[in-house]
Amino acid sequence: MLVDHSKDAPRDDLSAVAALDEPTRRRLYEHVARSTDPVGRDEAAQALGLARQTAAFHLDRLADEGLLDVVYERRSGRTGPGAGRPAKLYRRSEREVGVSVPARQYELAGQLLAEAVEESDTTGEPVRAVLYRKAAALGERLGGEAAAGVVDMLERYGFEPRHEGETVVLGNCPFHLLARKHAETVCGMNLHLLRGALATSGDTAFQALLAPAPGRCCVVLEPAS
């Protein structure tokens, strides 16, 4: 979201969580989430004792945040001319929302690790070798999409890059807890991810190197020799 393998940067989960802080909106979300069928505006308004306009406003806000999906359906069962317009209905989306401060990307690590285990089981290639190759491939894709350069990409994905002289230090490790317990595997994954990003970002000024130190990511970007 690096929250996953989608083309976009991670969505603003904090905004989605903030949307649920409004009591009426939260009640509407919970009502839709508990329903086995998509819920219409009139139904939601009646169930919660709200004005239809109020229910519609909050349901649309939840949909805008990606917490609800909008579907259209003719409730009458009729089709063809005279059947009327399909009703606008809402159902809980499959999006999962989580907020971590500082930013973490455990879902990304989990996806890469699961893919590596599955491919290793099929091909016999060592798991760690597959993991590093897949991390590099993902980094290459992300780097190729980083129009403003790899440092901007790292900022967007929570690495907190900062310049210390000519070196770019990453103040936050998105895989912090995993790296503490499995440093060799996770830091290697991170290194290959960032090397892949550098390879396709067009940013030839830096090279990614392992340089573990307390309080920051194990990878730094040093000036390319």
C-alpha cells in the first residue's frame, strides 16, 4: 500500500480510519458490514433512524475512502424498458486498513516471503535466493514508476530518507520487527529491493549498501563510485 504489489503508492489508511471516527459514519459502516446483502440508502437510513440525505452523505464518504464498494442492482427483479434505474447499493469492501506510526510494510514482506516459499517448493531453488530475486524485481517496478526519483519513492513508502552529507540515510525501517528477529534475511530483502529501484529509477547518483546502525534502516544510499 509499499503496502502491496499494486501500481499505486499505499492508500491513505489514516484518512480511512479518521472517517470512522465520526459516530454516525461508523454506525453505518458497521450496519453495512454485518449485512449479508448490499444495503441501499433508504434501508440504511431506516435501520439507523437517519434522514436519507444524511445516510447517503456518509455512505458515499465511506465509499470514497475505499471502505465500502458501490454496486448497482434492480431490486424489483424486472429488466428491460420500464424496469427503472438500478438502485445504488453499498457493501463492505475487501480493503484492509491498518495504521502504524512510524510506517510499516509488513504486508509487503509477507507477500514476498510467501511467494518465495511457494516458488522454492516448486523449483527447488533456495528460498532466500528466490526472495532476493523477487524483491529486486519489485524494486525495479517501483523504481520505474518513480517519476521524481528513488528518494521521493522512499519517502512515499515510509523509509524517511534524509541526507547526511553525500549519503542518504533511511531513518525508518518499514520491516522493523522482522528485521530485529531475522536481520540477515530481511535486510538482504531490503537491500535487493532498493538496488532494484535504483536500477530502473534513472537515479545513477547512488548505490545501495548495507550499513546497519541503531535507530535506522540497515540500508543506506552512498554516492555511486
